Amino acid sequence: MPRPVTFCLTPVNLTNLATAWMQFAFTYTQMCVSAGEVITRRSLRISQGVMTNAEAVAMVMEKATAFTLASERAAVAAARGADPAAIASAALRPIRARTRANVRSLRR
């Protein structure tokens, strides 16, 4: 059994740490694929002239909201002494949720 490593004030099992980073990488990849779909669908809406002004403003403003929430979640995780994978996952979660919601709404 691997020996725990002291990391961010708490012992961490290296197997669990590797699993956490693999899960983060998978979630990040899902977010990137979703973001590509959102960009494509929104570009089509813009080029066809069917995107409303309100939708365009919301498209810009949602990014600031998602990144602010991501920064807050990462800071809270870091303050609690979480390992780097948990901090990165906490930061990614709100961005992934917003991207997934955008894909669902644009597919309708």
C-alpha cells in the first residue's frame, strides 16, 4: 500500500490523488466539448440574425458570473486545506454547470 504524502496540511493517498486528477481531466474535457458546441450554436444564431440583444448581453455577463463563482469556490476549498485536485475541481464545477446548461438550452 502506498505511503500517504503530506500535501496541503493533510495526508493524501497517491492513488486517490491520481484518480482525482483523472476525474478532473475528464470533467474538463467534457466542458471543452460542450463549450465548442455552445460556440458553434451561438455563432450560427448570430450569423442567421436570430440572436436577440438580451441574449447577447446575457452571453457576455454569464462568463463573469461563472468565473467569479469559480474563484470563490476555489478559494473556499483552498482555505479548508483541500488538495490541489479538489481545489481545481471546485473551480471547474460552476463553469462546467453553466456550459452544460447552455448546451441544453441551445439544443432546443
